[in-house]
Amino acid sequence: MCASTDAAEINIGYLRRPDLKSTLSLIQTPANNDGIAGARLAIDDNNTTGRFLDQQFSLEDVRLAGGADAVAATIALADRGVSLVIADLPADELLKAADAGSPRKVLFFNVGASDDRLREEDCRANVIHTAPTRSMLADALAQYLVWKQWRRWLLVVGSHAEDQLYGNALRRSAKRFGARIVQDKVFEDTGWRAENGQRRPSRFSASCPFSRKARLPTMFS
């Protein structure tokens, strides 16, 4: 069955910055089409049912490489008739893009930024969130650990700003659900170990002695 010639066209943009995300191991590195692959699958599915509703969906992938500007990309999408944008961007870039898109009636779906402030002091009326916040993730993990009767935690927090934010969320969740952090350590990111593609654990291991007998669930942020 072919799409109707007078079908309503719904153009959707996918705005993303495919920068390499830091992980504990190379095997955890996201695929190059992470996110966009699911969006393409959804477009194909929507077009299947759209034939019966006189709707035709299209997806435009916008990759922000290097110093490319999310604001300029948003304006360009709006000029091409795109009013719905899936945004896989850091929080600050998402806010700038949302502010640029607001007078142009562009609605954003945040699928990448987990910052709590995006739903609080930096809330935008034209941004709908599908990505869970750090507080949501921390609460979910805390509830599971408490349900398992693992109430004494060893918390290992990374040295990056994002790690600190998640660490703070875990500390709040521990208090909220009756857990106790018995050790709170910082993992200093000293770069890659070339021979196996893993982070160097030596500095952390030497400063945090613990045994299996302690039975402490270990959480990394």
C-alpha cells in the first residue's frame, strides 16, 4: 500500500553530538549509531501505520562535530520546517538550543541529558524529557539495594563533574531509603592503560582496602 500523495508530512530532527563518552572499558563504548538507530526504526514503524492515517514521517540526522553550534543547527532545522527535535545533547547545549527554538515553535525531546536542573531551575516549556534524571537513577538503585537488604554501601565516585553530581544523588538516596555509606572514596581518572584499554585502578586500589568478608555493595559513579 503506497502513501497518499496528500499525506500530512511530519518532519523530525535528531540533533546529537557524537563525542566519545568516557567509560570504564573500551567494550562499553557506545556504537556510532547509538540512539539514531532506534529513531530510524521508530520512523519506519510509524510510517507503516501512517499509511492508514495519511501521515508520512521523516527523520533528519544532524551530527554536531567539533565546534558546531547547536543553536545554528536548531535555527536551520526550523527554517526547513522541522518542529519536533530529538536532542541528544549535554545540558548546557540543550538549553541554548531550546531557547533558540522557543520563538520558532520547536519542541524538543531530551533523550541524553540526565541533569536534575533541567526539570527544576533550568526547566524549559518546550522540552519534554524521556531521559531519567540522576536522582531517578539513584533512587531506583537505592530502592533495589535496600530491598535486597544491602544497606551498607561502599561508594566510589569519579573525579569528573558529572561523577560528582551522580555521587551526590546517591548520597541523598541513601538517606532517603535508610542505607548507610560506610566508605566514600574518589577514583582519580588518570587516563587509559594502553595495553588493555582499561582505566588505571592503582591509585584507587591502594587507598581503599576492603575484603570480600565485608559484603559491601560497591557503586561507581
